[in-house]
Amino acid sequence: MARARAIVKRRRAAQNISKITRTMELIATARFQAAFNRATATKPYAEKLTELVEQLSRSRDDLEHPLLKINTESKRTVLLVITSNHGLCGGYNTSLLEAALEHINQREDAGEKVDLQVMGKKGIFYFKHLGRELAGSDTRFEDKPQFAEVEPIAQLLIDSYQRKQIDSAYVIYMRLLSAGIQRVHTMQLLPIERPTSEDRAGLREPSLQYEFTPPPEELLTELLPAAVKIRLFQCFNEAAVSEQVARMVAMKAATDAANDMIRLLSRQYNRARQAQITFELLDIVSGAEALQ
């Protein structure tokens, strides 16, 4: 009977775990939907602004702007890694941190110094555990990133690049390809890549032709910093969606595993209980035969 009681306790624990993981799955699903709506709402603006900047930059070869120039003097690069504040999201953070370490090693092998900026508690704890110095960190970003919170980070990178304190800036985040597909992506934020002559030859002419007023030089002064900021903001939005997707998948897998464990323990309990009943019947029969 002691074995049956132990099985009952294990089954009760598995049932409690199943309830918890199912609840967390439902919460992640609700947060995913809200974050997905925000990310898809800002994506057309980010894409159109990027398209306009690209069209402006290739309108004339003599257009110049500090964010389009390539810096090579400082031998410093900034790497911004967007991780989560919370766990229980499968291999989400592991994939990001592995990509970040690979990028850091490549840059350091090339003779550059990497200024590491990490968003999210998981990434901060990981790099501190490795003994790496962080140039910046932030834990404010959850499933609802705000543009007002992202803009100062982007502006600091822009200012550092324009002063030639850094040669480049990269962002590693979980890119949202669709509601079911996410991939770790390393995006070059600065300098803004300018289409080459070969790229221009392969590009189709845009369906709409724009007349720029004021001139392209003045427009670039306003649009290039805005494009950098909105691209970084979109990275945070897509990272928030991807985190919730990863948590949904992880919690569903945990719930399914708990339910499988419950079924297995139920079968074990039934067998143990049946065996106990059989032994009790044998004792009764044996006692009755002994009295005859």
C-alpha cells in the first residue's frame, strides 16, 4: 500500500505542475497576441521609411551623411543583445547568447574591441558570470517596449558613431519571420549600408516616383536618424513577440509532458492497487483454508 501512496503523491504533484504550465501557456498566448499586433502595426512604417531612405541614398552618388560613411579609426564596435527578463521559454536565450559569443569572438579576432550592451536579466547574468564587462545594460523591456525607452539608446549609438568613437553597431535579436517561425538575426544598425552600383543595377524601379522637397541632403539629415531609431524599435518589438512564442511552445511541451506523466502514473497506480487487492484476497483465502 505504501507504493500506491507514493504513486498518488507523484501523480498529484504532476497534476499541479500541469495546471501551472497550462496557465502560463494561456498567459503567454494572450501576451503574444498583443505583442504580435504591436509588431505588425509598426512594421509597415519601418519598412516604408527604410525604403524611402534607400531611394534617397541612391538618388545621387554625391550625397553624404555621417551615418552613411564608414568609420575605421576607433577599432571599436558596439554589440546590442536583446534577451529576456524571465526564463521558461525553452532555448530562446541560449540561441541568442551563443550567437552573441560567436560574433564577439569574430570581432575580437579581427582586432576590434567590442562594447557589449545587453538588454534583459538573462543576458546580463550570463555575461557577468563569464566575467565580461558590460558597456550598458537595461531590464525595463518586457512584452510592451516603448519607443520613448528605445530612442535614447539609438540616439547614443548615433552620437557615438558621428563622433567616430565607434566603427559600427550591431543588434542580435530573435527575428520574427512569421507567427510560427523565429530566427536569431544579427543586424548591422550602423553604418547604414548604401546600395552599391551592382545592387542598383539589380533593383527594379519603384512603382512610385517621389519628388523630394526639401532637397535630398536635408531630408537625409532628418530621415537617417529616424530610420535607425525605428529599426531598433522594431527589433525590440519582434524580440518581445518571439519571446512569448518561445514561452508558449515551452509551456505547451511541459503541459503535454506532465499529462503523459499523469497517465503513466495512473496506470502504475491501478496496477499497484490491483496487486494489493490480489494479495489481500490471497491472504483471506489462505486464512480460510487454514481454518478448515
